Amino acid sequence: MSARLAQIRQLPGGTKAAGLLAHWSVMDGHPEALIDLGAVKENVSALRRHVSGAQLMAVVKADGYGHGMIPAARAAVAGGADWLGVVQIGDALELRQAGLTVPVLCLLGAPDAAHEEAIRGGVDLSAGSVALVGQIAAAAQRAGRPARLHLKADTGMSRGGATAEDWPDLVAAALAAEAAGDVLVTGIWSHLACADIPGHPATAGQLAAFRDAVALAERAGARPELRHLANTPATLTLPDTWFDLVRPGGAVFGLSTLLGELPGWLRPAMTLRARLVLAKQVPPGTGVSYGLRHVTHGRSTLGLVPLGYAEGVPRNAAGVAEVQVRGRRWAIAGTVCMNQFVLDFGDTAVAAGDEVVLFGPGDAGEPTAQQWADALGTISYEIVTRFAGRVPRSYSEVTRPQELAASRGGIA
């Protein structure tokens, strides 16, 4: 047993031991997601300038879109985020435990959730049904303080929220709970289905429906602090949807579901990279990976990357998605395995230990998460969140291309 491994095994449990084990796994060739927190901070600052006059909620759900919820939230707040948004109450309470004091909204309204704990933690809650308002009001009574409540209207996406038919009853129930001192109706909100499809008629219809829902609630006596509708694509392109607050999620991390290039003032924050753990030469006509679906044309050098579908690489990325090695792009060769995939370098010389960049901001010609998404027929959000919790993350404040390139030499 090596001295290094012996040192790790002698350590008691805890942060220090976990840190050494994480370092050891990188040395073994485990991939790394490098998160540029400087980019997160600057993206939020740029978004705030873009929507001047509206507040900004940085949505850090799904473990910060795979970037790490707590570090991403801190960077977003440093960039000027007025609010943070999550889906689960547990995530909201974790933000509070991490010392983040900005307003937090739990976007998912779910029955039998930890409403009392959320209210005690100063977390705003969402409700889209009369029954849920009743549960939250009861939780507020137990907590001894009113719940801060955002009423959600279903304006046409047919996901969460009250339909136009149910909306008056929801408003009435919330205002009754407010009159009883159990809730404060602090927000009215909805979500857009087609904001990333320019000119789609559903967006105008949802905007009109949202205005109608707000007007009905205000006629009934609601005085919400915030009306909010805009997601990332609406934040970027639809000023009529901004109202009092916008809720970018992907844009916080330099991503979008809009077609075409991102605005130059947004920067992707994640670089996913690994090292070749093996390079070997094979003769012409050699089949590669499960099913032998890839066959070498000539004498080739094959390289093995320690990443597979268990870590987040889509199995259907074979022959479609590209990575960068030694300044060139290479398509994944053969079937993606559970924990590894193969690259066919032909007659190009490579060696074990060479860096493999799956995607990044694109500064050095490496693929981007958006290009992976385009190749695989999905969105960039799915690409980055696939790796959440499966690949060790490291964090930097780098924002300039030359600094990012220099930092890539630091993989052990």
C-alpha cells in the first residue's frame, strides 16, 4: 500500500479526509468540473444591468444547474442577485444554513412538505391550490409567524399553478388566510412555456393571462410586493415580461435555451475535463467498444477517457459529441460505456495523461455545452446538470481565457 493511501486510511472521517480522498480520485484520472465563480458573478451583474429597474432572482435549483448550489448562490449574491430561487424546501434551508440571508423562494408548491421549517427559516413559499394555502396557513400558526406566500397562476403552460377557473378561489383563500394573520401575499407569479421560441403566439397569450390574473387578485384586495413571470429567455429578449422581478436560471451560468449565440456579456461557467488514462496503437480494422460499432480505418492510436454514462456522458453521444485533445476536436468513438469512452486519434500522437476537454466556454476552440446539446438534440441545461454530484468540482475565480488555459495545467 502506498504511503499516500496509508495516510488517507489513517485519517478519521470528516472534511480533511474527504478532501484528501477527492484529491486522490483526481490523481487516479477522475474527471473534474471546473466552475468559474467569477463568471457566475459577472453574469448576474450583467443581467442586472440588462433588466435595470427590475429585481433579479438567481435560480440555483438542481444543485445550481450542476455547478454547486452554495458556491453558485454566493457568487450570484456577490454579483447583485436580490433573490435566490430553488425547487425544494430542503435546498432553501441549506442556503439559510450556509449563511445566505437574501430572500429565497421555494418555487415548487407541494403538499405535506416542510412548510413550518421553511416559515421559521424565512423562506417564501409558492401555492397554486386552495388546499395548499390551507396547509401553509396551518404551518404558519404552528411556527408562530405568517408565511410569505407567492400565488402561482397557470397562464397556459399547464404545469404548476391555478387555472383561470380556479384562480378566484385561490386568491380568496389566500386573502382570507392573510386577514387571519397566517400569511402575507407577497407575490404573484407564473412561468412561460415558449419564451425561447421567438414570436410564438403562446407567449403573448400567457402575458395577457398573467396581467388578467394580477388584476383580478388586486381587485380582490391583494397587494403583492412582486409580480414575476420572466425566465432566462424572457429575461434576455422580452422586456414586457419583466414586471417587478426576473428569474434567470441558466443565464446565471452562461447558458440559454434560445437559438443562436449567447449575448457576448454572458459566459459559460463550467469546464468539464479529464485525462487520458491509456493510449495504445491498434491495427486497421479494429472494432471499438460494445457492439464494435466503430472500426478503425488505418493503424490508429486509441485513447481511453475515464468518463461514461454513469458520470453523465449520454450513451448516444457516440460518434456525435466532440471533445478537445491537443488543440483538436475528436468525436467519441464507439459506444459510451458506464464509466469510460474511447477516442480514435488515427495517426495523431497522444499519450496517457493528455488533457481531454469535453466542453467549456469555447475560448480555446473546445466544444461548449451548447454544442453538445445541439449535437444530441437537447438543451445545454440537460448537459451540465447530467454531471451534478457525479464528477468532482473545483472552483476558481478566473474570468479571462488565458487564466483558464493556465489553470488547466493544474490537474494532477
